[in-house]
Amino acid sequence: MKSAELFERAKKVMPGGVSSPVRAIRPYPFYTANASGSHITTVDSEELLDCCMAYGPLLLGHAHPEIKDAIREQVEHGWLYGTPVPLEPEFSELVTGDHPGIEMLRFVSSGSEATMAAIRLARGFSGKRDIVKLEGGFHGAHDGVLVKAGSGATTMGVPDSEGVLADLVSHTRQVRYNDLEALESLLSSNDDIAAFILEPVMGNVGLILPDEGYLAGVREITRAHDVLLIFDEVITGYRLGIGGAQVKFGVVPDITTLGKILGGGLPIGAFGGRRELMEMVAPQGPVYQAGTFSGNPLSLAAGLATIRWLHEHRDVYARLEESAKAIGEAVGERENGSFVRIGSMFKFFFRDRPPADYMQAKECDTGAFGKFWKDMYGRGIFLPPSQFETNFLSTAHSERDVEQIGDAYRECLS
């Protein structure tokens, strides 16, 4: 097996043999040779129907022809300048027009970089030190947000990784998702909180949806306590529709972070917000942020082609939602778990009821998920290899693909 041989080589020169921990599938990960539309082909000539979609960025599927053309055209003109490019104001105007919470934005190179800069901006603008995040909420791999889930909102944060300083994460507090009372209690007792950062729909613990009125309540509470609200829409941005979660739920944050779909499959991130906030960012203001690859022409070209396509084909969002609904109907009611979906995102939890927060998600039977994942893989379906990752559909998934996914779920869960 070529994948096994490649993994043996990789383990000798790469930590764990992979470039990101979630890719460390046992006994070895498959290696991709090429991909097109809704399918991946491995170096061992396996063809897999992809429900991972690179963990969300590939809303239009693999190797979409219009994105490919945009990249090819930009390559002809060069791919890195270290100067402003005409694509920047053009793309910025499109993105700000789509999001009620973004009047100005700054392009960066990843979602992690975007959330790191957003938190720095919130502290710089407010003059306060602490931030609040959700238990189990993931906002990238930078130190200030790598905090053990469950360390509690009323105690000092505990690092979730060696090498993270305890006194740094002591400025990070946590509350449970869908718990307005806990948020109110925390903000009432601490006047040094700069911002509350959350995924409006939790996508890094499987898929957890907000209770009715939760996000509106968060907006009301943060505003009442003069705490900036940061929506991490790295996953939900352009995934739940044009304008993301803030449009879908009608709640406008102070700062928004974007990534994934924004780059059409190439590395990108962005943070944006109200004009008075963003004017604090260097060189216009005192909050420093910089990056050699920020505003990379290839990423901007791919991203602009993606978002233009979505503007021209807005009906695809309804079709994607119907596809996820069809998979859920194929799954049906199950004693051994629960199916959750929103838009083109979906997940089956090995828990009798859909979780409402991270602690409930941790109650899932991960052993059962591991067996299920292998069974799905054996039927040619590639799902993210963790109970705590979300599945994604793309516009490239056909009705036959959706039927195949639904049939495989029904068979493997039975």
C-alpha cells in the first residue's frame, strides 16, 4: 500500500507523520493523489465520496473550474508581490457589503491569525485584559485560546497544551454554550472583560446549534456590559448563506473573523468590524498586525471567484440544505444516536439526544463512532475521522451522491 509506505517515511521526519493532528488516522492515513468535484482519489487508487471537504473550505467542491481559471490567470501575472493588489479593495467591498457587522476588514493568511488579531484589537480598543470563550470552542492554535474545557468561568484558565503559559491563559474565562445565565453572571462580576468570542454555531465539537434566542441574548448581554462581541465565522462564513450566521440569525457582532470558504480552497483569513474599531489597526491606529502573505494574490483570486459564483447562484444554499435534510431522513430516528444539521453542515452524534454544549458532546460514545467511521470508509465514504468534527456538503455533491451517503449511513448505523 503506497499510503502505508508514505506514512512510514513521514513519521521519521514529521511529528506524528502529519501536518495537522486531525489527519493522524490509525493505523495510517490515506494519501490523496487527486480530487475533483465531490470525490477524492487516493494514491492506492481508492475513490472516496468526500464529506470532509478539507474541513469546510470547499463549498464548490474540489478543483472547481472557475476557481481553477482564476488561479491560473493570476499565476500568469505572478503570485506574490509584497505590495497592494487591485483585488484587495474589490474583494473587500464585496465582503463588507455581505456582512452587516463588517464596515472595514483586514486580510490575513489563516483563521487562527484572524481570531488572534481580533482578540488583540478588542483589547486594544477597550483597554481591558480578559476575554471570554465557550467551553470547547476552538479559535485556532494560538496561546490565548488554548484553554482546557471545563476549567470554569470563575477560576483561572488552565493551559490545554504544554508550552502555553498559565499566566497568559489566566486572562481567558469560559462559559457554556446556550447558557445565558452563566454569561450574565460572569460579565456582572468582572469589569475587565474586553470581548466574548464564540462560534455562533459550534462546528469544532461536531455540530451544536444555538437555542432559539441564544445569540440575540448574547448580543443584549454583551452590549449591556460594554463587552465587544466577536463572531468567529471561519466555518459559518458563506457556509450558512451569504452573510453567514449573522445574517441567518439576525444578530450583528462588533468584530467578525472569516476564513475557509473565503479563500476558495487556498489559505486565507480576515477580521473586520465597525469602522471605529478597525481604524485602530496599524498603520491607521496603534493595534499592530502584519503579515508577509496577507492579501496573497492567489488566495484573493480564488476567493473572489468563489464569492462571485455564490452571488450568481444563490439558490444553491436551499439545494444544499435539502441535501442535508435528505441524509437526515435516510438516517431516521435512532436509539444509538442523534442527527443534527444546519444548511450544508451535518453530524451524527453517538448520544441519545443532540448535545447543547461541549460537556454534553463529550458524553458521546467515541468507540462506537470509531467503528462507524471505518464502516463508512469501507463503503467509500470519507467522513472527518472524529466524533468532534463536522461533516460538509458541497455544490458538487449530486443527488446520487446524497443518496449514496444516506444509504451508507442507514446501513452502517443498523
